[in-house]
Amino acid sequence: MSENGKYVVLASGGTGGHIFPARALAEELNTRGYNVVLMTDGRGEKYDELFPNVKVIVVKSGSPSVGGLVGKIKAVLAITMGIFQSRKVLRHLKPIAVVGFGGYPSMPPAAAAASMGIPLILHEQNAVLGRVNKLLSGFARQIATSFDHTESPDEEITAKMVYTGNPVRQAVLPLFGKKYISPSDDGPIRVLVLGGSQGATILSEVVPAALVSLPEDLQSRLHVSQQCRKEDLERATRQYQGSLITPTLSEFFDDVAALLDACHLAITRSGASTLSELTVAGKPSILVPYKHAMDDHQRKNAENAVARGAARVILQDNFTAEELERQLIFLFRHPDCLSVMAGAASSLGEIHAAEKLADLINRFIPQKNNKEKNGKVAA
């Protein structure tokens, strides 16, 4: 870490949707000479490798959404304790700003910053403000959004919103602007199936069943890379056996950027980070929103992509092998439709999101330090 004394604190929940944009911003801030600190809950101990050159500090937190009345009481007590822990850390660091990425683990540092007069910036990954960001929105100086239209509770909150896009991993950025080449009449068709950071059982059940039901001339051209939960791997593998499909199944892919680059179509959940990477890579997709996502944000994310022509959506209750097979046959028989979707996806891609977020932070640097800074001009 740099010794220049310029600190920025990132406060984030523990899921990939929160952590990946926080990681991308940390990488950008490191290049600008900031000291970056990540404050999160107990899961943060596993983030050392994801956040090189970043100090990870664990503070107490909890989710009032689980555990009934007893769970709510325990969560409130944990959050309160986390706020006091965070105030102690922030008094020591004296950060330029605290950036909250949502999730209950982000609440203690963000609330502590607001109570101490430290500039608070929120980043919302989804098309609707999450619960924690909604609770904190009244205290935020700015709210950075991933969509050009994000639902908010009132006009005062909307006035604080600034579109930045959702930061993506640096490995994906070089894919932006690459020409999409649709499948040739008799060439391979490469399909990528992702279920978010934890996989998705319904994708492991429905996707193989749909693909092995396709006409043999399509099956023989299919190369499928599919992420599965550990408990779903064996069953999904059996479903592909005896077909003409070439499958690669894994709990985790460490080369997602390369798989995105190669694929002709992605079948995925519609989490914010997944959608951001699909648009940067300019790839058409069939989206299956997680029906139990908080505030139904995955459906709203998907609707945004569909409205722009970048994707098709199948709601989880309608996601059957028969429906997926029907849509795949149409798309594979009409590769020009895939090309149109790819172009629409690319038009939504935002490769400067981390830079724009860093520029927002730059606005809060004390004037005497701002003159010395050689970073980019604020957006």
C-alpha cells in the first residue's frame, strides 16, 4: 500500500455482485496512488487474494432478513457493534470517502461514515436500489448507478444519482468492441452456462435436458461450458451422456473472460455483475432471473437488457426444457438474430465504470491535495 496517507474505504457485502465491482474500483484506485481498505463481515477473511494491495478489515454485521424475530434482534445488535468498530477504524484512517456497495455487511462502515461527516458514496449494481442502499441513500453525497434508469423512492434520492456503470473485472475489459462472429451454417456453436457465483440448480436441471432434445444436426455442433453446483455435477454429466454434444462441466471457471470471448450465446442468471460482463463482451444471452432475489431485482435487470434487444428472458416459473429448446432452435437456425442481440448488448457495455467511480471520489479530496493530483478529471 502507498504511504501517501490518502485513504478510501470500500464497504461491501460478501456476494460476487457486491465484491466484483468493489474489486474493480480497488484496482483503479491503486493505479491512482490511493490506499484502499475493504471493510466487510467475517467472510472478508477469504478476500486477501481477490484484493491485492488492499487491507481487509472485518467488522460485525448481520442480516435482519433471516432468523425471525430473534434473528432480527441479533442482527441489529451486530450492526450496532459493527458501527462502533467502524467509527474507531475511520477515526484512525481519516479516509477521503467511504464507498458502499450494498449488502448488510456494508451498513456498519457506511453508517459510521455518515455519522462522522465523512463523504459517503453509494454504488448500486441493480436496476432498483437495494434495501441497504435505500436505507443509506438519505445520507449519501452521491449514488452511482449501473443502469441509466434506476428505481428510487423519491425525487431527492434520484437527484443524487450519477450513472457510472458497473465496474467489471479487468480481464473482461479487452473484450469490449471485438466483433461478434455468429455461428456459421455448419460450424461449432459455443454455449456458456453460468449460474452466478454459486451456480444454479435449475440451470443444471433444465439446460442439459433442453440441449439433448435438440435436433441431431444442432447437437453435433454444440460445445457447452456449464457451471454447476458440486451436488449437481454428477446428474448434469449423466444428462449429457449419449448425446452428440461436447460438454465441459465445472463448479468454477477461472477463465470466464476466455469463455465469454469464445461463446456465441450465454444462458445465465441476471445478476448485475453477470449482465455487466455480458454487455462489455457484447454477447447475446438468455436470462433466467432468480425468482427469490431481493426486491425482484434480477427480473428488473433482465427487463432492461430485453428492452434494449440485448437478451431474451425466461422467468423461472416458465423455465422448462421445452421452452428453452424452442427458443434455442429459433436462435440457432437464425444466427442473424444472435448478431443483432450481440450488437445491442455491446451498445450497453460500459468499460469506464471504475474510472468514473474513482472520479466521483476525486471530488471529495481537499482542495490543496486535489491540485497535486494527476488523476483523471471528474466526470
